[in-house]
Amino acid sequence: MIKYILIILGVLCTISFAQAQSQFENASFEEWEPEDENAPAFEPVEWSSLKTSDWDFAAGAAPIVMKRSDDAHTGNYSIYLFNVYNSLIDYVAPGMITNGRVHVDRQLDLEKSTNFTDVNNSKWNTPLAKRPDSIVGWYKCKPSEGDFPTVKVLLHTDSSSMPTTDSSTWIAVAYIELSGTNVDTWTRFSTPFDYYADDIPEYILSTLTSGNGLSAVKDSEAWFDDVKLIYNGTDIPENSADKLNAYFANGELIVKVVDQDLKNVPIKIVDLTGRIIFADKLNQTLENRIRLNLQDGVYIISLSTNKGLLSRKIIVQ
């Protein structure tokens, strides 16, 4: 009898572990540390913000941009993010939380500061060897005029960061800009992953914000709760090399498809920060020419088909 009980317990533990590896950790923000909620670095377990960045000096000087909130979608708590103006460097720090770690540039070059996965420290990484279809969650917000909260999620191998000029380890990106006006009741958001590699990821890196990055506006607020990955079995892209050819030349993006079913489907172009550069539909021809003013860099083109997402990476230089 004891033998059977142990077997059942072992199976249940295995199932629980497998499920844990297919989702974020503590994405309902119920667990917090340390026990003293008045501590400067009081943060959700498995998540971090500016007060635990990789530079102690910057962490000590950084404003607090997140707190635990009793206003929850489910459970007891949610995460409350808020933008703070720093007069010393004339900069609005957006409220933000990441399941990786914040890197602060030693020269305080804000454009070189990132959120990153530290593969050498389990406190600052979240393993995920899965290919989810989309990310969903619940939010409320009170953005200042011209601002909005964002959700950005990266699936990758090895170490990586957001933003970055090196996308060699990237597998997929999910990005959504939420409402620019007040949302006073808990509202569901959802956005798909754009896949542009066939590999299985090793880690998931995410960032939730109450403001639009370097363009954040003072006093914007956002609440998040119950963030979750969705698996619908449609995440595996078709062979983009066989179906989709795209390149940039003379100020034009040339998109060529070889499948009649790919005509008149939605096309989206994003940069490596997840910002949407262009969104429209392909025309009825097999070759589309789109006039764009693209700076040098790496971009992801994705087509939304009835068979899933078809993506390709292009380099502009």
C-alpha cells in the first residue's frame, strides 16, 4: 500500500513540476520578499525591478517604481507599477518589473540599459523549453496623456536581453501596447508570439511596464495580475525559407511569397524592441513593395495565416 502511495505521489510531483516549467513563476504576484514590505527592495518572488539592478550604486539611487497592491484580479495581491520623474538626470523612470534582472549602464546611458537573463544565477532567469502560442493576463491602468503600459516577452536560447542589437539567440517575441486611456476595471489582454526560428527556447524573459520606455510620462500607473502562457499547438511556424522571401533595398521592403494562400494576409514588421514599425495586409500579388524609412538594424516580418504565424528576420544596413 505504501508503495502505491509513493508511486502516486511521485507522479503528482512530476506533473506539478512539468506544469511549473511551462509557465511563469509567481505570475499572480502572491509571493513577496523580504518579509518587511517597507524594505527598499521589496519585490515579488522570482521578479525584480530597479532596486535590485546589477549596479549597487544605481540600485541604491534608483526610485521605487513598483509596489504590492491589495487590488487583485484573483488572490490577495497584484503588481502596481508607476512612473517616477528623476530630476537629477531629467528622466522619467517607467514603472517596470522583469523576471530577469535590470542592467544599468555604468555611464548612465539609458539607451544601453537593459533587462537580461543571467544564465549563471537562477534568481535572475526562468527556464522554459516550450513554444507557447501567446501570452495573456489582466490589467488596469491610469496612463498620463501620450503614454501607455506595455508587455514584452522574449523566448531565447543562451543569455539575452531586451533591448539588444544581437538577436542571434532569439526564438520569438510577444509585444503589446495597452490602453492609452484609463482602464478602471480588470481587463484581459492577449498577444501572440511572433516566431522566427525553429529552435526550442531555453529561457523566457519578460518585462511589464506602466509607461512607454524612454518616452514614458510622469505619473502613469498600471496594475497587472494573473499573467499566463497559452499553448494552442499553433506556435510552430512553417518553413519560412520555402514560403516567404523578404529583403530591403533602396528604401523599399520587398516581400515575395510563393503560396497563393499568402496573398491578402496581415503583415506586421517589428524591431528588436518589439515596437511595431508597420502593419497592414499584403496585396493580391505575389510580390509586394512597401516604402519604409528603416534605420540600420534587425527587423522581424510576420504573416498571420490560417495555419499560424510565418516569420522571417531581415537585416537593414
